[in-house]
Amino acid sequence: MKRSIIYTFSLIFILSATFSSCVSSKKYKELLAKRDSAEIENSKLKDENMLLKTTNTELTSKIGRLEKLVDMLTKDTLDLGRQLRNTSANYKSISKSYNELLQKHNDLLAGNERETKKILEELRSAQTDLMRREDSLAALEREYQVKRTELEKLATELNAARDALAEKELAYNALRREVAKKDSIMNALRDNVAKALTGFENNGLTITNRNGQVYVSMDEKLLFASGSFTVNPKGQEALIKLAKVLETNSDIRILVEGHTDSVPYRGSGNLNDNWDLSVKRATSIVRVLTANSKIDAQRITAAGRGEFLPVDSNKNADGRAKNRRTEIILQPDLEKLYELVK
């Protein structure tokens, strides 16, 4: 369960990270602001998740302590009840003896003076003992009532703690089910994308699941000529097939990221550097996707990473070829997960 929650929040973090770049300077700043807001929200969600775990742990610990205390008070109450019954029985016995002695005293008032004095002493002793036992009985009754009140209070606290724990468990289980549902949707989407792009795997295309998202990675050779941001026919064919799958998944967000190697851009035209090239390539792919499907443009973000997020070393030709890529990142809608962790 813990791994599923951590996994969910990593989804949220990736979602916020995807808006780190934009096509123009203005949109880049807007996306950067949204990313910062998402990171703040992500931090709050982590804190709330940690608070949820801490609260669950504290409630479980408190329940254990309360249950032990309830057992102790129950035992004490039973012991006090027994003492109360024994004292009551002793009280009745002494009261009976006192009455018998009083009767005997009345019968012997006219008799032997020594015997009368003895009986009077016994009577006073019996009266003293009776008063002492009455005081003891009253003290036991008061203590019994105090223990009973404490037991009822602890029972109420125990029930409240159990109710709170049950409520937290319901919220946690709902969150876990939603995460599992999102994972199932993304796995099915990956299978559909792989099926649609059958035949392109050996032409610089890979499809993977990472952090609850589907990554469709296309090498430069599949999409563009070196230094160009015009999608070639083979690349357009793959993108059109991908678009047909994505237009049927309206709750999936699409992030198109362009990447380059670290070799400085030497081309002509209005491109300044690799970063410009990566952004242009991303927007070119977005145009192919939207022009050949009914995908809502609001679902798509185009971003350029330049050479700043390599997957291999730029010190050799093979590594640089792997870094010259475009990643189409398919992300689930996390609005419901946000609601569950509020």
C-alpha cells in the first residue's frame, strides 16, 4: 500500500515536471509558473499523505493503550465489586451481632454488674467496628463510581478512535483503488499504442511504462533529417497511427518533448541553438497529430529540452544518436486523485 501511494505522488511530480518548457518565451514562463504551483501542490499532498500515515499510526497506538487501560479498569471494577459485596456481608453480620448484644444487654441489666460491664465494652467495640466498616463501605462505593465513570469515558474514547481509524482506512483504500484503476488504463493504452505502431520498433521507436505514464520514444532518424524540424513521410505515418489511438482516449494528456545531443547547432535560418531546434521539432509533431485526428489541442503540450536531459553519454556517436529523440509522454488525468488526498 505504501508503495502505491508513493507511486501515485511520483505521478503527480512527473505531471508538474512536464510543463517545464514551452514553445515561446511567454508560454514557457506560464508553464514554469504552473510547474511551480504543481510542485507546491505535490509537496502539500506528500505532507498530507505523511500526516495520514502518522494519524493512522497514532490512532492504532492509542487504541492499543486504551484497550489495555479498559482491561485494567474492568479488572479493578470487578475487584471493587467483590470487595463491596464482602464488606456488605460483613456489615450485615456485625449489625446482627450488635443487635444480639444489645438484646443481651437489656436482658442482663438487672444481673451481674461485671457481666453487664463486659457486655457494654463488647457493645462499644461492636459499635466502633460497625462505624469503621460503614466508612470503609462508603469509600469503596465512591471508588467504584469513580472507576466506573473512567471506564465509560475510556470506552467512548476507544469507540471514537476506532471510528476515526476506520474513516482513514476507507480514504486510503479509495485512493489505492483509484491508483490501480489508473495503472490499468495506462497499461491498456500502452498495449493499444504498441499494436498501432507494429512494424516501427526496428526503425527507432520504443514504448515503455514509467512512473505510471506511457513513453513513446522516437529516434531522430524516424522523424527528421539532421538539423531539420520537418517531419519526414515515415515519421508522419507513425504519428498518424498514434493519433488515431490517442483521439479515443480523451482523458489522457499528451506531452511532446524534443531532445537533442550536445553538438552545437550549426544550421542556418531562424534557429538559435539546440533548444530552439528541440522546440520546433515538438511543435511540428503536435501539428501532425492534431491535423490528422480529432484530438483536442488543449490536451497537448509541446516542449523542448534541448541537450539538457540526455539518456546516454554525448561522448560517442551511439550515445549522441540515442539522445537525438522525441518523446511523446501520455499522462493520466489525476484530478480525482487530487480530490481523494485533500
